[in-house]
Amino acid sequence: MTEQIIPAQQNTNTIGKKVWFITGAGRGLGTDIAKAALAAGHAVVATGRNPEKVTEAVGGHEDLLAVKLDVTIPADAAAAVQAAVDRFGRIDVLVNNAGNFYAGFFEEITPEDFRTQIETTMFGPMNVTRAALPVLRAQRSGLLVTISSTAGIVGGEFLTAYAASKFGVEGWAESLALEVAPFGIRSMIVEPGFFRTELLTPESTSYAESAIGDYAERTAQTVKAWKSMDGQQGGDPAKLAGALIQLAELEEPPLHFAAGADAVGTFETRAKLLQDQADAHRALSSNLAFSDA
């Protein structure tokens, strides 16, 4: 199959500005990133399933283009990228932010819901990035920002579907970074801890139906605890958005960015756990090669 390269043409209205392409910009962190990018003087392609809601959330601006995009539909991704290039001539920063949350114990999450989680938060970023890469390669520049989670660093109960998608997107993004670096394309994976976004609201979180008695008490306690956290998370998404604008200006952005003090703690705990696991059976692990004897 012949690859279709979308030619990037300089738009005189964006000279001196970067063009940010942000998914899931209709609410939550995506809205904050779009607002921060506009405030910093950049142009923004803000996408969501309902462009009118995106415009309403972000606010009108001459350098804003709101575009319909369901990240699970490759044709939507291709059309949104084309719209961005038609309006602004290029894409400088791609932010894969759109997401949702299917919570529950593995045995109680339906196979359909598990697959839906993967489709949105793992294959979604892949669909959008696949559509945008021809533009970034043609430019020989760009930054891929993948909004992951500390659930992509450390798994946890009630997180099997979500963590599976985030662990998957981490491996994909880290590997892709090596593939596209020779084209001048940089990569940054962002692992937020708990931020006061809309992820735990009923619009974004779906809880598996409690159907197995062995899990019933823990399910009730976990759902109650998580619902009580909605709107109480310690992280400020506006500050995170500002940090991302700052990091995007670096010549070498970090491949992994721990977003929030709790995320820093998760990084440190995970690093220590892996080191301890490596040390625990070092002799046995190191004695598994073929022997010439």
C-alpha cells in the first residue's frame, strides 16, 4: 500500500508559533492544555467527539480550531490531521490525552468493556499518531506527548483494564520514540498521579457490575472510596498543563515525566522494587546461560 504523505505548508499566521494538536480537549486536562497553549501564544487544534463542546470548554480564539475526533476511529484521526494541516500547515506538538476509565475486578469486568478500555486508551493514541506521523516526518520535527498514568508504572487492584492499557501505551510510546528520533521527532511520556480532572466523574468512569460474592465487600468499599476522591484529588491540572508547555520548549524533553509529588513517589518505589527484585535472586538469574562444559 502506498503511503499518503500530507504536505505541510507554512501558514504565515502561525510564524513564530507552535501548532498543538490535542485529543480529548472537551473537558478535563485536555481543556487545560489547550488553554495553556493558547495563552502561551501557540495555535491549537483541539479535538473531541463534539467540537461545539470543545469550543465551549476552551473558549473562542482566532488560533483555535475545534475538530471532531473519536480516537477509536482511524478515519476520524486522518480527517482531523488533514484539517489541522489545511488550517495551520503543520503540527508541532501532538498530545494524546483522550481517555476513559473502566474500573473493577478482572473477573467482573466484561470482555467487551475490557476491550473498549484498550481501544480508547491504547489503540486511540496509536490511531492518532499513525495519522500524524507522515506530517511530522515530512517536517523532520515534532514532539509526541503521550498522557499515560502512574497506573502504567505500577498496577493495582480494580485497575486491570486501565493499567493494561497504560502499560501497553508505555511500551508502545517508548519503543516508538527510538523509531522516530532519527527524523527529528522527540517523545515525552507523562505519568500523572491523582489530579483534579474529570476522570473519576460518572461521565468518564464506569464501574463493573458487582456479580461475584467473593468480591462484593471489596467492590463496595473501593467504589465508595473512589467516588469520594472525585473533586478532592491533590493535583492541579492547570499547573500540569503549564508544566507541559514549559517542557515542550526544551531541546531534549524527558522521555518520562513524573507529574505530581505522588507520581515522583511512585517512580521511586517502582525503581526500588525492580532493584530489590533483581538483587533477590541475582545468582540464579545470572546462571541461566548455555554452558560450554
